[in-house]
Amino acid sequence: MDSDRDPEKNLSAYIDRNHALSLTCVHEQVAKADCECPLYFISNIIRGKYMRKNLKKLFSYYKPYMGIFVADMFFAFGAAAVSLVIPLVVRYITSEVVYWGSSQALHTIVQLGVFMLVLIAAQCYCNYFISNYGHVMGARIEYDMRAEIFSHYQKLSFRFYDDQKVGQLMSRITSDLFDITELLHHGPENIVISLIRIIGAFVIMINISPRLTLAAFALVPFMLVYAYVFNKKMKRAFRMNRVKIADINSQIEDNLSGIRVVKSFANEEIENEKFKKGNDGFLDAKKNSYRYMGGYNAGLTAFTTAITVVVMLSGGVMIARGKGNITDLITFLLYINVFTEPIKTLIDFTEQFQNGYSGFERFMEMISVIPDIKDAPDAQPMQEVKGNISFENVSFHYADSDQMVLNHVNLDVPAGEYVALVGSSGAGKTTLCSLIPRFYDVTGGTIRVDGQDIRNIKLSDLRNHIGIVQQDVYLFAGTILENIRYGKPDASREEVIRAAKEANAHEFIMNFPDGYDTDIGQRGVKLSGGQKQRLSIARVFLKNPPILIFDEATSALDNESEKVVQESLEILAKGRTTFVIAHRLSTIRNAQRILVLTENGIEESGTHAELLAKGGIYQKLCEMSNLS
């Protein structure tokens, strides 16, 4: 068979490319595949394979807490056993004890009453242990999983985040994990308690009266079929719920992050309408799932009542015909709740399983994404970095596009040189600089630092020796001190202050009542653009790297702020290998070398004066900027 027509090969390749397909996506791919083989059978094989793999991974989270888990199961067994014993004691009292002499019967009933109180106390403690320590176990598992996925987020590259929504990623680390751990905590104990009660009740009842047992369990198969039918529908509904709530989270995060833009354009109503569409979609998905849940609950209640009625009628007929007695009927009526309640629990477990497992599928989809930029097995640390950088026949294009952003670029930058990059938007200036710290990997060629291929250098070492000042400064919620110290987490307060002085930031910082302990708000909203930029420069001063990248660091500032920030940048750049992406050409006229980038690569190279003398692209850019 031609490989292009081989569904199994196509499907396997599809899974390998995506690393972590959800089962829903597998079925969608199968449905779309163009071949003549029984694809549904193949999809089920793959579905089973991945489900087994996922469940094995899911159960592995119990391993550190196996002691608590075993204790939880033990007390679950105890709670179930008590519920089976009490109806037997009641049957013994009603069938035997009440017919004894009054004094002996009274004495025995009191003893049995004390015994049942002890059983109730034991059951109470069992339920307490399950609810308390079992939930703590679930919380610890949730803690471990949250730490795992957050750590994994830190390993993923810019390429991954280019295609993601923050709200979607947040959903996987919050609501998904809660449902997963609820399943991991309640799932096993619910199954243990339910099976013990159902099987135990069945064994006890069949030994008392096989006919009444048959009557009591006659409707159970229909109940299970009913549950199975709704189970398939609920799985689809719950998965859609997750997609919708993740969309809403993403939309809320987007709105709140850009709330100042929203208000500046007075577009609150537009945002409300956008949110209403997403919220309506979520409500429709919820309505759909609640319709199935309503059918579950209504049907279950009807079955439970019907079982009671069947037992009552069957028992009445048997008593009337002299083939039964009232004691057995009372016992059976007590046991109806004992085995119908766990049936309800098992049915509810299907809902819990759908919630938890669909969340775990999404969790595994994310965990299984392989970072495309990581340390090579033989990656080496950097020793005594000078800052010589060379691009050797470097090409690059983004994963979702075949169009080259950089094409066969060759460039040598000696240590300590100040290089400026200019050119039209989209020429690849930011991309070229993003390749140096390996935010993206080259698709062709090699970049070397001090003669060493950066792909053979430990990522942490490489990035620790590169300082970046961007146009869009990101400051974290917290104090000024904490934000500057981000450049060197173990820096002393004196080192932070020295870095702030070098960045021309100390004066404005001390004008705040709390100085370096001033809380700057979310993303530094309490600071001006120039102040935020100087804090970002102070971070780099504190880091003290030999290689610098300034990505249009002053283009969004007013003239006064630009002058102060530019002065800070010039001080910072002394003695370091520096790349400056320039929007305002006035800021780079003193650069040792200016590179003019176009879609064809580096078109021109030289000093400001040399490039003006050539009368080429740079001269035209200067004329457009009224710079000579």
C-alpha cells in the first residue's frame, strides 16, 4: 500500500508531530482521513493505547502518598462494612430478639444498641479520615501537578507562546487540575465503597431471600444501560464545557490586560458584546451538559423508587402466599438504600471521571509538548565570555510559514562593538537579535559566541551572559527593589541601588515616599514610560552581561525621557558587545557600525557618515527622518 494512503502510518505521524493529541482530535483526524480501510477500528486501537498510557501516568501521582492512599482505602472499606452490618443487626433484633423473654430481650437490645453506636462512631471516624486526609492527599497531588505544569511552561520557547492564549494556559493550571485531583481523591474511594456495598448487599440479600433479591436487582441492568447512554453524551458535553471556559478565561485575561486601551477608545460596550458571545457559548454548553445531568438525576430517582415499589409488591405477594415474612421485607427495604446509593455514586462517578479525565487529557497534551529549544546532551558552560558574535550563513523562517525572514546572513561582530540595525518593519531586525539568546533556533546556518556554536552552550549560561532592554518593558507586580533585583536575584540592596544610579533611576525612585520599597502596581502602572524603561536598564546593569540587545528601547518615549534613557543606554553599552534595533535613527548616529536590513538580508554596512556618502537605502531612511 502507498504510504500516503496508509491510514495507520498517517495517523501515527500525525500523533508524533503533535506529541499529545487529545482523543477527540484523533477521532477528528480519522474522520477526515482519505483511505479505504476500517479507520474506526484503527482509531480505537490508538485511543486505547493512549488512554492506557494516560491512566498509567495518572495513577503514578499516588506513588509519593501511597501510605495515605492505602489508609484512605482501608477506612473506605470500614465505612462500607458498617453500612452492611447495621441492617443485619436490625434483622436479628426483629426476627429473634423480640420473641425472647422481656427482660432478656431488653438486655440484648441495649447491648446491640451500644454495639451499633460503636459502629456509627467507627463509621464517623472513617468518613472523617476520608474527608480530611483524603482531601489533603488530593491537595498534595494537585500541588505536584501544578508545579510540574508550571515548570514545563517555563521550558517552552517563544515559538510555543506565539500560538497560545494566556487564558487557555491558565485554565489548564487551575480549573482542570481541581477536577483532576477531585477524581484522584474521590474516585478510588467511591469505587471501593460502592462495590463493597453493592456486592456485600447482594451476597447478604441472596442468602436471605433469592426471590426478593431477584426483584431488587431486576431493574439494575436497565439502570446501568441508562447510565451508559448518558455517559457518552456527557463526555462530549463536558469536553465542550472545558473549551468554552478556557475561551472565556482567555478573553477576560485579554480584556483586563488591555483595559486602558478599552477605556481610551470608550469601547466598553464592544468588549461587553465580545464577552457576551463567549459567555453565551459557555451557557449553551452548560445547558447541554445540565440537560444530560438532569436526565441522570431524574432517571436515577425514578429507578430507585421503582426498585422500592417492586420489592414492596414482591414481598407483599410472597407474604400473602406464605413464602416470606415481614422481617425479610423490612431487611430488604433497609438494604435498598445500601445498594442503590452506591449505584448512584457510581453513576455520579462517571460524571466525575469525565470531568477529571478530560482535564487530565488536556494536562497531558500540555506536559507532552516537547520544548523545541533545549540543551543539547553535550551542552557546555560558558567560560570567560568576551562577546565575539558571528552569523555564518544564517537563515530563519517561522514554523507556520515557509517565507524566509532571514536568508543566508553572514556577520561578524567583534567583542565590544556597538552595532545598530535599521530597516523597514518586517526586515528581520528583531528576529536576528532573538536568535542570539536562542529564543528561536536558526533553520539554517550557525551562530557562534566566542567561536562556540550557541546550540552547544547551556541555555542558562548563554542567556545569563546576554542583557536585553525591550521597547515593551515588562515589570512584575511588587516593589521597585524586587523588579531591579530580577536581574540578579541574590543581589544585595547596595548592589541594586548602585545599578539604579548607573541607570539614572535613583533620583526618581527616591522621590517616592517608600523609595525602593514602593509598590509599582500590575505591570508598573504607577510609573511613566521613561521610569519603567530606566528600571529595566537598571536590571541589566545589575546583571552585568558582556552582550547587550536594545530592541527599540526608546521609540515609545517622549524627547525628554528619550534623552535620559539614551544616556543610560550609552553608559551601559561601554565595553560590551551591543546590538541596537533602532526606530529613531537619531539614537544610533554614533554607532560604530550600522547595518541596513531588507528582505534580501544585510544590504548596507558602515558608519553613519559612510552610509550617507553612499547615497543608498540608509540615506533615504535619514531623509524620511529629517536626519543628516
